[in-house]
Amino acid sequence: MNAHPHFWRTVQQQKIDYVENGNGIITGYEIKWNPNAKLKPFSSFKETYSADVRLIHHQNFREFL
């Protein structure tokens, strides 16, 4: 995979901590300590980029790496 890392923020201060764009697939990641953290609705990001948003936390970060 040829990934290009970014972050994403709107003028309304909505943000996604980490965004990968690799092989035409865009995936957003929210990084939180709490595995039970609720993901905010990222509808504008999902609709604009047809992308998925995933939660990375201290119990699953090894899967991400």
C-alpha cells in the first residue's frame, strides 16, 4: 500500500486525527484512549470522500500498526 498520511479539519472545527489515502481508498482514524469513546458523526467527511472512520485506542492500536 502506498499510503499518504494527513489530518482533516473543517472551518467549523470538525476534525479527524489521522487520514490515510492509499491506492484510492481513504480511511479516517480517531485516536482516543478510551475504547468506549463514542465517535462523533463524521457525515461530511464520509459523504465527501466515501470513506470509513475507525476508532484507534489503547487496546487495538497494535492492529493499526
